[in-house]
Amino acid sequence: WREKGAAVSTRQGTDASGQPVQRTIKKGVKDFNFGRTLGEGSYSTVLAATDRQNLKEYAIKVLDKRHIIKEKKVKYVNIERDTLNRLTDHPGIVRLYYTFQDERSLYFVLDLASGGELLGVLKKLGSFDIECTRFYAAQILDSIAYMHSKGVIHRDLKPENVLLDRDMHVKITDFGTAKILNTEVKPNGTSNASNGDTPGDPTDGFESDRAVSFVGTAEYVSPELLRDKNACKSSDLWAFGCILFQLIAGRPPFKAANEYLTFQKILGLEYSFPDGFPEVARDLVERLLVLEPANRLPVEHIRNHRFFEGSQWGKGLWRQKAPRLK
Ligand code: ADE
């Protein structure tokens, strides 16, 4: 367990010769006041917490060590920490500030997303209008583009994993089933030495461009994952297409009585647009929900699609005030 965030203390000590030194003190449970429960998963509880020194608010994910070991989930906890440690520089991704542990638990100190899940907001409103859909879809896409540029595939994108901060801006979370590619796109657009043909060790979360393990939530799972147990960057764009459809229609495109029937629908591309679904959004969804991953619209083309006409990208998108949800 590699811990993160050796914080330089403001408290001053003195060394043997009486010279002042800044001591490096790691954050621990005692440095936070814990508050309400924000969420509960099978292996973790997320609590609101305040840093006692500066009163900054966080969400702290508390994981039970015994339970994780017993259920053989150590690998996933490490993947979550390793991916979050790669994704520290984007407003659309929940940031990991510190990790520490005590005898019983592991702690992840994360950005607090006080607006809750996008799913909750969507359920309350039923569906979004085009302006809100364009804004939230743009923020999700910008976040996906960033994680892909850092060699991370999320693999479980869905409206529950899209959180909202106090400004109602997107914060993507839950990287426990992500995949770290051994190819990272450099700022100049080229890949590093490893071209993705070299398989990574599947036990450490680092995998080659086409990987082997299954994960995901039924309604958002891509056909290639079901067919070939392969996830690639465009598998996240399939999920993005499902989310875009859901924001407008109020329901995901592929939904059936059980997982098996949902998988059948996905593999057969069996879905239909409700009456009144705007044509420009329909055109984009149809270019994302494509069975062959290589034929899905890539991120750069999605940004240039008519649906996003007038949309800002990059820093401007994150400085923008969120449209009022109605
Ligand atoms: N639930 C799970 N993670 C959360 C976070 N970072 N902020 C708020 N609620 C959450």
C-alpha cells in the first residue's frame, strides 16, 4: 500500500543545533472531522469530512481492509488509487488528495461533489433540454478525452459515476474498474515507445490497448466487451452515447427485464428513439452506438459534430456557468 500526500506541516520544529525545520507530517484520520454519509458501496463508504487545519471540505472514501482482502478486491483498490494518481490535472475528474490507513481501513481523500449524482438530477427532472444536455455532454466528453490522453479507460461510465460539484459542474468518479494502458498520448499527439502490442501484467491493472477482463454495468456495456471481452478507448464512447441518449430520452437506450436480455439488445443494436428526439442529437447518437468500435466517431469528430455547435472546449467550458436545470 503506497500512501500519498506527505503534507508539509506549518508547525515548526527545531533540529539538534536549534535551527528551525519544517517537519513533513502525513495526513491521517485525526486531521479530519467526519460528517454525513454521502454514499455506500459494497466495499466502501463515502463520508463528508473537513480538514481541521484549514476547514477545507472533502469526500473521504473509507474501505474496510478485511472485507477487501476476503473478497479479493485488493487489485481494484490499487487500480483506483493508481488511476486517480494519473488524473490529477482536470476539473472534470474527482481528484485524490491523500491516502492513508489505520488498522481497520484505507482512506481516499477526494474532491467533494456536493451536487450528488447526475442520475439523481436526471431522475428528478425526467430529462434534460438540449442546452443542458449539450453542456453536460460536453463536460463528460472533455473529461473522457483527458483520461484517454493519460492512458486511462474508465470502463464503467454511467450517470451514477458522473457527480456534480457545488457549481453543478461534472466530476467523474469510480475508477475501481478502470484500465491503465501502457501507451500514453503525449501532448504532440504521438504515443510512447510501447505501441500497445506489448501485453501488460493483467494483475497490476496495466494492460495493453486491447485488454481482457470484464467489468461494467449492463445498460452501458459495449458490444465488444460482451463479444470479445475487449475494452478499448472507444468503449467509453459507447457509454457516452448511451448517456447522451439517456439525458434526452430520460431512459438508457438498452434496457430490459434482466441483464441477459439487456446484453441481447446491445449485441443486436436493438434500440429506438422516442418521438420528438431532436434530429441533430439522433445523428450523433447513431454515430456512437455503432457495433464495431473502430467505426465509432472519435473524440475530435464528436467535438466537431453539429450537436456541439457553439459549445466551448478546454478551459472555457469549465469557466462557463452551468445552465439552469429545468
Ligand atoms: N459519493 C461518492 N463519492 C463522492 C464524492 N466525491 N463527493 C460526493 N459524494 C460522493
